[in-house]
Amino acid sequence: MMREHLSLSGAWRFQPDPYNEGEGGDYAGELLDASRWRAVGVPSVFDACGTGLAGYEGTGWFRRTFSGPKAWAGKRVALRFEGVNYHAAV
């Protein structure tokens, strides 16, 4: 059986978080307005996410919203990340 696939590569928002304020600032919250975050293309690395990030090794937040196909409603859906480095919370 062939599995359906939806690529999430492309336009995302990115916010570096050198002081680890994101957890307390609800960066992962559903209602957060990320429109002022940096627009980046994914896949990517922190170094390529804007000026001043060469060699950056702190925390960074990527954000994207999307709608899956209606046929997926009520079904189990898996996300596969091929480029997560070290640690990720999804």
C-alpha cells in the first residue's frame, strides 16, 4: 500500500532564542503571532536563517501552519523530520 505524502519544505518562520525565553513566552502556542519572525526556507540551518546567525548554537524556533488533505481526517498521521539536529520538540 502506498502512503500519502505532504512535503512541508518551503516557507516557514524562524525565531532565534538565545536566552531560552520561548517556553515561557509560549512560542509554540497556537495563538502566537509569528508574523514578525524571520521568513526562511526549509530545509535550512540556523546559519542560513538571517544576518548574525553564523555559528549560532542556541535554541531556535521554526513555525509553520498547514492543512492536510481532507482524506486524512480522523486518521493517524505521522510527521517525519529528516533534518532535525540534536534535539527537537514538535
